Amino acid sequence: MTRKDLLELKRRLKKEECAFTRMTGCYVSGNKEKVVTFSESFLNLPDEEFFKYLEIAKKALSGTLGNNQLQLFFTQDEEQAGGKHQFYMGLNKSGLKDDGLLQLFYDLVIENYDYAGNFLILLFHDAYDVMEKATDNRKLDESAEVYEYTICAICPVTLSKPGLGYLEEENKIGLRLRDWVVAPPENGFVYPAFSERSSDIHSFSYYTKNAKDPRPEFMEKALGVTTKRTSTQQKKAFENVVKKAVMGTDQEENSQEIFLALQENICDRVQARENEPGREDPIEMNEKEFASIMEECEIDEYLAPRLAQAYEEEFGAEPPAADDILDTKALAKNQPKKLQKELMGEVAELKQTLARVSESSLPTPEEALSGEPLKPLSENALLCDIFLRVKPEKASGIRSEIIDGQNCIVIPVSEDDDIDINGLKTLP
């Protein structure tokens, strides 16, 4: 399943393109009781309701692939006869017209969806005539497949906020009635998944609004799939790998710096892969790849084996993609500190350079050629407004005079004298 697959489905959810054959729903109370169930011919809905329901269906197809959208596959046991694979195949093929299957589905969700308040279960059914595409992505007038699928959205239902309003019947401002309002979905799915522009009956496209808690128990028990961590969870797990490895070592205080150094290297590799023509496959961050990153980051010889072990314990069974553990927000947040550190380094280097200059002499061309040792400049000489350096034989001829009322220093010069004022050659 790719981002293009999701976008292709999402483009159908417009007034002109939408062809939902049916919509069903079940409103569930906080006590896990079915308050009301309903079934509608979607295209016959009033426009106001049509667009509100359509927005909910779109939301179940939204978010980032790998984080809010996960492709989840049935476990081997659930693929057997009588398993959930058979159940969801039957529910989808029924076009949401089999009330017995619908009630079983509602019960399955109610039993396994851990939510304290009221919520609404919505199901939408569609049949998409997938057209063949030429190599230049232009659609051909040939049908490749009729993709029949079901969208599920599970929405919290909450009380509107209390407030004042205009009471039309009484013609006054007063306390308005609080209504139960359907919020955007917290979770949902598309079954079967739309993968490589075709139906994948062995997997779901699963939606979670909260990437920190995608409800793994619901995945397992209600859908019968193998759970999968979101990229948000993967990033956190990778950060914990670094913290675990440095704990109790002399590098514990540098945990964040080590984490960011690894992140920068991963970022470089991901960007390099993106720039490779024709390469869209992600980088698998296996043990070998991670060892290479540690080597490039020059991780301490004592710490590297601890990091490798912690990484294997966390990700050994199922190595993540580099994109899934790349924390771009952490890198962006650290960028000002990184620039400040670089600037401080440049300032320190400049101070060292100035210190070396203050301890050195500024030779005349004759002195540089003579090979004689030069006297260091005094600190006062570097700080004064006017500083003169002349050959010893010239020093005796220098005198002070008042010219036009101004104190002046007079230095006798001849045609052969080499004069340099602030780096500029001057003729006598």
C-alpha cells in the first residue's frame, strides 16, 4: 500500500465522484449498549448530511502512511475457515445489506473498543471501477478490476459546550440546549486494503488519529490482525534504545547528543536514497545498517556493543525502515543549538588566532629577510591609536613639531625608503 493508493481512493470522495452504495451505523452509549442502528441509501441523503458523512469517511483515509495509516495483515489463524478473514470478506461482499453480519460486527467492535463515552460506528460501502493506466499514467478505457470495499469510522459522540444563545420561540437570549455531537473519527479502516491499485483481501488499511496509542488490542481482537507500531512509537522506541545503552556509563549525560548524532546520520542516508533516481524503496534499518551508522558517528568502542545489543532486543525481530525512526522534529529543534555551538567554536578559534597575533611581531620587509629575531609587540602597542615601527637608524631623526597649531610627529624620509601605512605602500 502506497501513498498514491490512498490518494486515489480519497479523490473519489467528492460529490461528483462519490458512489457509495450504502451507509449503516450504530450509536453506542457509554454503557456499551446499542442506542440505535440505521441503514441508508447514501446517495439519497440530503446535501447537508451527505457532506458531513463524506467528511467523516475522508478522515478514515487521512494522515501519514506508516503513522496514522497502517497496513495490517490477518494472522495465520484468522486466515483459516471460520476466522475473521472469512467474516470480513462476507461483510464486504454483502454490500452492508446482511443485518445479521452487521450486528455481529457491531458487537465485535463494542466488546473490544476501549472507550469510556458514547461513540458512533459508521460503515460505507463502495464499488470502484479501477481503470487501466498507460505508462504515462493516462487512464485507458479498459477496466482492470472492480474494487469493492468497506470504510469503517469510529467517532466519539460528545456533549456540545454549554453557553448562551438566541431562543427563537421565546425571543430572548438564554441558556441554549446542549446537543450530542459526532466528532471526527478516532479510529477506522478500509477493507480490503487498496494496494498497488488492486484489492488485497489479506489486509486492512487501518486509521488511527492518535499515533501514540493506535489501540493494539482492538487490532488483534476485533480485526484479527498482527499489530504494528506507528512511526511515532518507533521513534520513541529508538530513543529508549539509546537511553538504555548509556544508562550507568560515563556517557549517560551525553545521551541526547548521541541520539541526535545517530539521527543526523540516518537523515543523511534517507536524503541520499531520495535523490537516487528510480529508488522508492525504504532503507531497512537492520543490525548491519545500524552498525555502519554507529561507525560513521564514531561511537565509543565501549558503548557501541551496548547500543547494538539494545537495538537488537528492541528491533531484531522486525527491523524498522529508516524513515520510521527518523525524528525530523528533534533535528529541527536541535538546529539552533547546533548553529550556536558551531558559532562558539568559531569564536574560540578566532580568539586563539588573535592571541597568537598579539604574541608575534609585525616585520618590515628588511627584517623578514634579515633572519634576525623580532621583538614581540607590547599589549599597549596593539591597543594605541597610532603605532609606528621604524628602523633604529631612522628613530633618531624623528621629532615633534607644532604645525599650523597642531601637534605633529615628523619623520624624515628619502627616495629609497620603503613606507607602509596600514598595509598600503606609500611613495616618499
